[in-house]
Amino acid sequence: MRRVLIVLMLALTGMVRPASAPAGLPAGNGNLFSHFWGIAETLRTLETKSYRRPSLGSLIEEGLRAMVNAVDAHSAFFSPRSYQSTVEFASGHFAGIGVSIMSKETSADSLLIVDTVRGGPADEAGLKSGDAIVKIDGQRLRGLTSDEVVIKLKGKAGTQVRITVIRDKKPFKCTAVRRVLPDRTVYAYHFAEQRIAYIALKSFSDRTPQEVATFLTKAYARKDRGIILDLRKNPGGVVEAAVKMARLFLPDGSLVACTKNNKHETVGTYTTSGTPLYDGTLPVIVLVDTFTASAAEIITGSFQHYARTQHMPLFVVGMSTYGKGSVQEIIPLTNGCAIKLTTLLYYLPSGQCIQATGITPDIVVKPKAVPEHELKWIESLHGKEVALTNHITRAEAAGEQDTAASGGHAGTPADSQQGKDAPTQQEDVLASAITGDYVVQTAVSLLQVWRLGRLAEPEALDTHEKAIQFLKRVVPTEGFGATAL
């Protein structure tokens, strides 16, 4: 690389181009040398011929940004300033507005709001799930990475942020006041009459495993007859926290996922440790949708695998998930810049890679009433990894296609920029919301039917597949939801 830099310096100072590539370049990279020379010549021509005097440093920085963005949909280049901001926001305590967002391509004009915290700043400002953010404090989002957008949404508590969204093809402007929101990711509700525990996981943080454990313990103490784990609109979060949550349900030593590089070599594994709280007898419904992503998909896929192979009464219900199965690593550079680069893919215990595929539910259930603006995003596949122009393809994940970047692909979905309001207010709102949620009500029906089937027709539940067919036959899940029994 040092020799290449010398070549760039030679070109910029106007010296004669070497007749051949400098020694020391990796084999097969002679063409790379010609590209470097072309870059150097272009910069020198701009410096000497352009009427407008450009800042070569800025041009190089923008060129690097475009180059890294072209690798895949989640890779990104950070200038020294943006990288420093990223580090500060990751290590400090900053206020937010209470939204979960989807990843955007750098060239995209908007960023989708997946969910808002009820009673949070965004909710109070009138923002809704399905809104597409197009401006923040007057700045358009084109050219910004998802990480840079998140940084703009965050800030000091009490400060204002002006947001413009597109809703139903019309602009909607609002102002939200940032505030520090409690770090709470798990909410619960108890269907007392049916004796069913409902646990909603909005994302995965270090506190999530303990919060889920608390609610599971309560469910067993109440002698509940079923559990609903709601992972809808869960963009992921800390993978290690998700694995710790999985140990509450899976036997000690169970493989949850592994990571592989582009040579399909296993780089890391995630396994459970310890005795689970779940005893394998209570039926469990895991709810997912098209915005269930990343770590939430890993957990769903591993649960589904063990349910099928170990005949656990656990069923994945809802819509196919997002399909983000890639790992991004932030690599600092010596000049103060940094690169966020996709380096690995996640694989489930079955060997399946969820990248650009997602998890297919055992039982498909769609919402009875999806808001029109949100349905448009779903129907256009905006809420799917495959909708991103430069995503890593299924063929690449399967090793059937060269991983060489073709050029112009977090929440990740981006990491959740999510906060939580006071427990009492949020739980009251939750109770009101889920009683009218037809997907949740269908899950309640499925759990009740499973219990009745075990008593009246146990042979119909002999295997996981037979149990699925039984539930499909008895509970109307096609179309738009069902009513609880």
C-alpha cells in the first residue's frame, strides 16, 4: 500500500507515469494500479484545470464514502467528525425522541419509522409508524447513512429537533423535544381469564434477559396455560443479550447461531449456558412480522429449529421477517476516519442463513386492519432486506455466487433509537392496544385450541408438523386475523 501511495504522489506532482505496476502489489492487482493512477491523474487535473477551486481533501472523502457504500447496503464510511460523533453517542448518555427506524441506503431520500414509543416525544409530536422521515432540522437525508441520521435525532435533553415526514404522499412537519427515556425493552400483560402470559420485546439490551426471566417466573407462579412472545417490530439490538434471553427457553449448550466469513468458515458460535426456566410443556407462540429483524430473527429461527427437532410446543406466527443476517464491524483508520464493513453472516442451527431470506412463520397471520400508509411500505417490500439495492444476496450467503462486490445494502433495520416511558402509563396503553390486536387475539385462540387438542385429540399433536396442521384446521388464520375463543 505504501508503494501505491508513492504512485499517487508522483502523479499529483506531475511526474511521468511508471511503465508498470510497482513491485509488491498483490498478484492479479495490476488493474488496481491503473485505477490508482487514474484517481491521481483526475485529482491533478481538477487541481490544475478546474475553474472552481475544489477542496481535494473533501473530494477524496466523498469518493471514499461512495466507494465503501458501493460494497453492500450496510457498509459505510465515516469522516473523522462523523466517527467521533458516533463514538460519543455510543459511549455517552444522550436523549432521543422514542422511535425505532429501518436502515436506509445512503442514496435514499427517506428513512422509515417502524414504531414509536407511546407517550414519548415522537408520539406526542404526532409521528406514526409508517411515516418516512425526509428532513431533520431542514437537512435532507439523501447522502446520510442510517447511523448519521440516528445521531441527528439524538442530542441533549430538552433540545428540539424539527422533523419532516411524508405521510399519505403529503409532507407533515413537527417538532419533538428530546428527553432521556427509561431503558426498558420488555412489557407484559396477563390474560387473566385465559391464563395466558403476553410478553412483548421491543428490542434486545443488556437488561432484556432479566426482565423476561421475571415475567416467565410470574407466569409459572400463576400456573399460566400458555405464553405469547411478541417480537413484532423488534429491530434486534445486542446479540449477546438475545442469546442470554434464549437460554431461558433452550437447554444448556444449545447452539443459537454461528457466524461465517466469505469463505464459509465458521468464525464464532453463540450457545446457551445454564438451566432454562422454560420446562418445555407450556405452549408458546412467537409473534413476528416484516419488521422483525437481526437478533430478533436469530432468536426466532433458533426457537423454530428446536421446536421442530425436539418437539417443543412452540410455534412461530405472523408474517415473514425482514431478512437481515449480516454482521457489521466498525474499523478505525489511522487518519481518524472509520469504515463500517459487513464482515460476517449469521447462520442458524439448521445451517440456514437468514440473510435476504428471513424466517417463514409456521402459521401465517396478517393484521386484520393495517394502516394504509404502513401497508404501502410492506407491499412495496420496503420492509425487507431484499428491497435494499445492494444487499448481500441469498446466493452469496449460500456460496453459490461470488462475493465480489458488483457495486451499486442495519435498523438493520438500524439499531433501535428507542426509549420507554413510565411503566404505569405504558402498560395501561399496552393493555388497551393488545385487546384490539387481532394477531394477538389469534395467538390466544391458538394457545387455547392447543390445550383443548391435547385433552381431546392428543394424537393430533404427536409431532410439531401435525400440531401446526391441527391448529391451522381449527383456528381460521388465513386472511385477516381471527377472534379469540
